[in-house]
Amino acid sequence: MGSDQGYFLLYGWPLVLSEDFNDIAVAKEKFGGRNPSCARISAFNDFLNDCALIDLGFKGHPFTWRNNRVGSDAMMECLDKAYANIEGRGAFPQAMVFHDSAIGSDHCPIRLNLEEPLKIYRPFRFESMWTVEEDCEGIVKANWASEGGNSNISRVVQKLVRCKRDLQAWHKGKFSKMKDQIATLKCKIEAIQGGHYSLASKIEEEDLTAKLNKLWEQEEMYWHQRSRLNYLKFGDRHSRFFHITATQRRQRNLILRLKNDKEEWINSPRVSDLLLDGGRLWDEEKIDSLFPWEVGIAIKSTPISWSGGEDKLTWQKPNAKVTLKRALGFHGEFLAATCSQINVPALRDDNGSVVEINHGRIRVSSALAAEAWAIRIAVSMALAGGKKDAMIESDCQPLVNMLQPKSVLKNWTIQAFLDDIFSFSANSNFVFSWCNRQANRCANWIACNSRLGVGFPLAPCNLPDELRSLIRLDL
């Protein structure tokens, strides 16, 4: 890298590099010929890391150079690329690289487009940052208590639609100017710290600092959710990193053209016309086999729709893991903020003695899902204890029926739990049995004490006497 580019990196100026680097960053960027040199790949990646450069990606053919030979002598590589530092990516969030056709050269030209692409409708998504506001829970409860609709499924849909509408209106009024609010709070804190310091100003500064920290946390949660880096935890205030990651993902997932059934490329903005004119691709027999009758009717009567941009273009038939909350934009954060169950799976030996006990609070949408979660934990406990022959009992008859060998019964609301249970027990001899349990004293004891903030050890030898006696009665 020359001295000019070095100044850009040294002073944090925006930098975008688009040229023939004559190196590849990963082995898949080469086709044919000898295996790529691991040393050269490593050196090139060290260069990118040292300069903090981000690959802008591309649209088009994956290789930019070819040796114009055929057969076993043919070789192609992606040597021409475009990179930017974090400041450059932030300055040009819409930057997109295109690989054009190679004419009269062994390299194809690469084109850097800085124009903003076509605006695309973005579906509703429940925001993680809403969960730290008390108003959010109030809006959800108010809409969930409302009535309407002639059937169970229509009532649920209407409640979710109203909840979506009210949450969007509340978000627009409260969070639309988050950056301005952060800047205002910073100015106020700076003014207090630069003036006469008194008890009143100290109290005011602490109040403003608490508000600023809350806004920072919400901003971080906002960009964290869009970056899809779920393995990272909050706490470093690095919303800028999440913002750049989200920008990269949006550009990578953006669909600008599709090939129709006549092998013709359809370019934007006619991509949406191709999708909407393509007809319904749902397999109605598959829907009838996966979903209850009432839900299947609702799915098959739903108008064809599409969404794009942030979450890439999705247009597919539903499968066993589809849930109503996902279809309507309410992901796990919504359920985590509204529903909660407590379960106590226990493991006992042939003599009936309790060998191991577990307990926990899970946020789910129904009692059936909570019971499925408990059985999943019970299977994990048995396998962890080296038990491959075990009988797992439950007082939930519908769930036990679904877990029987060769059962064709399905429930799309708990399909993820069922898949885990079947996967865990594939190489074991587990029998799932129904038991008529008249009381659930143990779970009631756990629930009451959890609300009071009381915990207890998991080792059976250290359990409180009261809980030990309740376990014997329940089992």
C-alpha cells in the first residue's frame, strides 16, 4: 500500500480501494490449475486485517480473470476486488460492486456503483430494544385483552395486527430521533461538567447519564439485531460495528435480478413482477399434512406477498418449522417478553429413587410447548447420565401420542422441540409413556418460590425436605 493510502488509514479518513490485487483471500476464489498457495492467502488476509479493510462483495460472475484456455488447462481467479475501511463503508453504505463481461481482455471490468438501490418494502419486526421499555409490555397486554374475530385463528391474527400497528406508532414517536436525543443528552452533560458543580447539578448529571446509558443500550440492541451476529453479547457500546455488519449483510442479500422460466434475466424493478406473476407455489397437500385444518385454511387463503431488503427476498412455501409469530414478524424477543412457564424434569432409577432433578423457567407460547421442552431436557439428562434405556413419562396425552414410533401426528407450534427429541433419542431405546398425574405440587412449589426469588440446589441430596416430599407425591 502506498503512502497516500497510509495517510487515509492513519487519520481515519474514508478509503475505498478498487483494483487488481493479484491475490485471493480464500481458496474458492480460484478454479483450475495448481492448488492455491496457503502462504499467499495468509499473507493477503494479514494485509487486509492490518489495514482494517472490508470486502464490499460483488454481483455477477464469481471470477474476474481467466487464462482463456479450455479443458484441464482452464483456470479462473477472482483477482479484481473492491475493499473499504470502516469509515469508507460508513460514508458509502449503498456502495455495490458489479462484475461486467470481459470483452477484449482476460480481466473483466469491475464497476463500483454508489447510487441508492430501489426502495423495498420492509416487513414489521419486533425490536429487541422495546423489551427494556415498560410501555411495550403495556401495549402488548392491552391489545391481547381486546376481542374480535369469529374463530380462534382470526382472533389471534387480529390481535397481532393491532399490536403491530400500535407498536409501530409508539416506536415512531419514541425512537425516531434517537441520535438527536443522544446528542442532546451529551451536550447537557458536558454543560453541567463545565459549569459550577453543586448537589443539584450532580443529581441532574446522574439522571442524564442514566438516560444516556439506556439510549446507548437500545441503539446497540437495534443494530445488533440487524447484524445477525447472535453470538456477540451486549456491553461494549460498539453499535458502529453492528451498523457496518448490518450494511454488509443487506448489500450481500439484495437481489437485483432473477432468471424466469424462459431463461431470461429480469432486472430490477421488474423482479417483484416476476415473483408476483409466478403463481402460488404452495403444495396444498403438504400444508394439510403439517397444519391443523383451521390453520391450513388460513394459510391457503393468505394473499401472495414478498419481502426484501434487510431480510433478503423470501418467497417459499411454509414448512414444519414455520410459526405464526415468524410469519407476522413477531420473533422470539416478543414471546420472551410476554410468556413464561416453569418446569421440573426429574430422573429416577428402577427403585423409584430420584437420581437427578432439573428445573428452569422457559418463555414459550403454550403449555404444550413447555411440556415438550421438559421432555427434551429429560432426554438430555438421561443421555448425559449414560442411560440409553429409559421410560419418559408425561401427563400430556397429545404430546405422548406425537412421540410414539411411526406416529403421523404433528404440531407445527412445537415441531422444533419434537425434532430435537427425535434427534437426541435416535440411537437410544427411549419409551414415551402417558401417566395420569392428579396433582402438580412440585411445579407449584417451584413457581411460588421462584416468584419470591428463592432458589435451591439441584443435587437430590441437598433438596429441601418439603420439595423432596412433593416430588415423591408427584412421581
